[in-house]
Amino acid sequence: MSDLDWTTKKHGDNVGDMRASDTKGSKGHRGKAIRARVQAPSGAHATGHAGPAITRVLAYRRVSTLEQGKQGNSLDLQRDEIRRYCEYAKLPEPIDFEETESGSAEAQERREQVAKLLKQVRRGDLVLVSKIDRFSRDIVFTISSVREIIKRGARFLSIAEHFDPSTPEGETQMALWASIAQMERARIRERTEGNRKRLRAMGYFVEGKPPFGYVRAQGELPNEKPRRLDVDPEKAKIVREMFDLCIAGNSAVKISAILRDRYPGVLSFESEWILNALKNRVYAGQLALTAVKPKGHTSTIRRPAEWIDAHEPIVSMETWLTAQDALVSRRAYGAVPRKESKTANWIMRGIARCAICGSVIAAAPNSDSGRHTHAGYYVCHRRLKCKSGERCKTAPFHKQAETDEFLLSETEKHFEEIRGELMQNPEPVRNPNADQFESKRADLIAARERLLALVMAGTWSLEVIDRKAKQIESDLMALTIEERRSTIQETDDTIENRNGARQWLEKVAARWPKMDPNQRRAVIAAMVDRIVVGTDKITMQWANAATMATRYANGALVNLRGEVVEPRRHGRPRKMEPVDTGEGLDLEADDADEA
């Protein structure tokens, strides 16, 4: 009998049975009967099987979290199980690889130990795990990694599932077990996220490390986890100073330099960190009921969320809102015009593009000679100045007064139109092919279950079963990839955001008559997708209700409080060629003045 063949007779069947009294078990297993079924991989150590003898055992152990490492399927329990198996089967002392990391596909890059193990595998090795889900919960990674192990002349064995992936039957079983582990991972994620939502609703902070300025409060009960936030007085002072500097008009770069100089060694105070901190509503004492950052998104854009008062604020809500207005006011496309600038109050300066070449429309004031009857023109920047490339010689001149009057008139008309659109419910977001994908997936899963029954019954040969199992798994993976590609991403176009954009619009419309030109320009820039200046027409391409809701969610709708706000410059059109400007304002250039 092989050293790895571990069987005893019971009721006429070969069943693996080892008791804690037969070997040195861990504390939690002493006195308990441990039953396991194991199967020797072909070419086992010191046996008559074909293949090289096992020279090394590479034992891989994993838990998803530190908390899981303390209880349940801990690293110590996995180690004891692997060592008992090696001791009984007379295998070499295992070389341990252990880590605390998720087994999902998203965490593969962070799993340094499994990458190290796979890099060291060579001929004659045995990669040993207690369960297949300890190796990975991603079916693609599991199958590809085990195939690579076998390709190098090594073996892979999972003690709990007892399959030999070097055989067609074993590889089929491995695919089935790996798919089960992946589905369990999905269920775990659903349960975890559901628990997070419940804790958020109770005012608990569950987003990881507390923000700078806060520490975790001690639980009220002896065994309660510290989930609430307490203010750190020393660091909170720095946070308040950061908000004050922002409201005073300092940029993130300037705030970064000031804090580094005043508080050396406390934190790096990078400008990007400053921006993220200033936009963090947690400092106003609130928590979101849902995660505020898009998945996989590292920028400062945050998803809309329902916020609740949860802990002691470091800054007041009024201070936080004022800081947001200050941040928006500095999203300028260029320098703020000087007070003595002749074009400082021109409405369309910097927010329109040429329909011919795509360049920004410049403001060209007339001279003070007294021979002009109007202030000046709007014209393509590349007609006035062109350091490189071809000049936009055919770009027209449009009188400033008529152009600005047209923009203001069109904006006032658009207030009611967009308000009506924002009162409508958004279209539901759903993959249009969802039913089709679900039907195909159900058919493939049913085929896999029928294949498993055929495996048990021995109806088909192992070669046929192996080929069909691989095809089913390949089809499932291809279906998943296709579904992900065709799935419409989550949108910020929600009823709540449409209502928020509508309320912003109503406030702006009420204040419109009293706004100065700079404020009006900022409002127009927030409401249009693009202003296109053609040869004889000016077209305002308004943002639709969905875009307005998204801009509201991302803080792109300015909340003017009397300060001068420069709008963002709209991007250059992708195609530098004439575009259809549609209906707009007919403006004829004055040939005499143009000359």
C-alpha cells in the first residue's frame, strides 16, 4: 500500500479515518475524531507510482482578514492539518507560504505569497492546501495556476476535496470545486455588504482607517468593536486650519506648502490628499449610508449618497459647504481677469469654441481711439494669434454686445425647459440583454450539473467528459466577460440628483436678474455641453437632464454666494473640422470694422 494511501475498512468501504490520538493534533482537535478522505497523487513519495519522487512540499495557507485568522478557518488550523497529513504520509517537512488577503480575482495582485510560491515551483514539488478555496476563490486563477504547476512536473493536492488534477477526471472535479468556491465568494460579498449597510445606518464607521483628525472610539461593551469616531484634538486643529486656508482663497498646492512648513513630520500633506480631505463630508460629522467612491475609482469624484449625522464634527456644515464653494470657484480655465481688463465682464469669454478649428473663442476689444461704435468682437483665437500650425483665416468676427445678449436670452428661455426635464423620472439603468445572459447562464449551469451526474454514473469516457467540462467552463467565462462588457455602468442620474439639480436651477433663476456678468458666465458654463461659434451662427448645446443630475452629484454646479466665479473651459472638439451648428443666432460681421 502507498505511503499516501490512507484507508481503513468500514462497512465494506474504503474510508479515510484518523483520530487525534494517532498524531499530535492542535489544541482544538485533541480528543476529537477527525475524518478525512485523501487520495495520493500519482508519483507519490517513496511509492511505486510512475513519476518523480516528491522532494519538497510547498504548503499554502490563506485567510481573508486578520479577524478570520483568529477564529474559524485560521492559519494555525490550516498549518496543523497540513502537518498531520505530511507526517502520516511520510512527506518532507512542508515549506510554509501564508498570507492574509482576499481570494477574489480583484486581490490577485496583492497576493504576494501565492505569487512567490508559483515562482518557486519545480519538478518533484507537491503544492499542498487544506481546501481548494484557501488557494483561491477565482476559478480562472485556480485552473490556470494548477495547470502551470503540473506543467512544471510538480503536483497539486487539496486535502479536503481529495482530487488529483493531473488526471482528466481530477481536473474536471477541480473545475467544479473551484466554481463552488467562487460562488461562495459572491455570497460572502453580499452578506458583508449587507452588514456594512446596517452598520452605516447605525452611525458606525466601517470604511477602514479613520480619516486624519479622528480615532476609533472605544466600544461601550467589553467585547464591542470600536466602530464610532472620536475627535483627535491635536490633529483636528490641523484639519480646521486646512479648511480656513481653503476658504481664505488658497489653492491645494499652497495649503500643502503651508502645512508642511508648520507641521513637519506629521504628514506629507500632498496636494491631492488636501483636495480629498476638503471634500470629505466626514469632517462635518456625517457618514454615508452607501460607499461614496465608485468601484476602482481613485479620483476625487464621489457618488451621491444619503448622509446622516453620526459623530462629533471637526468643522461645521456651514464651514464645509463654504469650502466646497471655494473649491469650485478655483476650477478656473485660466487667470481671473484683471479689474482693469476691458473684457472682464464679457459673457462668452473663454467658454465657447470655434466650429472650424476647435480653438477657444477669444475676446478682442476695440481700441480707445473713439472711432468704434461698439466694444469689440468675439473671434477664434487662432485667427488673432497662431504660433504654430495653420491660422484659422476664415473664422468670423461676432460683435460682443449682440452675442452676449443672445446668450443671456437663450439661457433665460432654457431655465423652464430644463426645469421640466428635471421633473421627469430618469430612465431605469439595466442591461438590455440581462434576461438573455441569465437564460444562457442557466443553460450552461444545468449542462454542468448533468455532466456531473454522468461522471458519477460513468456513462461517458473520462476523455469525453473532460472535453465537455472544459468547454462548459470556457463558455461560462466567455459569457461573464461578454456580460461585463455590455453592462451599462451605474449612473448618477437618479431622482434625488435630478431634484437637487432642479432646486439649484430654481435658486439660480431667482437670482439671475441680480447676478453680475461673471456669475452669469459661470452659470451658463455649468448648464451647457458646448457653445459652438460658426461662420454665421452661434449654437448653445445644452446639457440634458441626465448630465445636469450627474454634475450636481459631482459638485460641478456652482453655488454662488456673491463671489466672482470663473467657469471651467469646455474641452476642444475631437474633430477639428466644421460642425453642423444647427439653429442659432444669425450674426453678420461688420466688414468695415473687421477691416
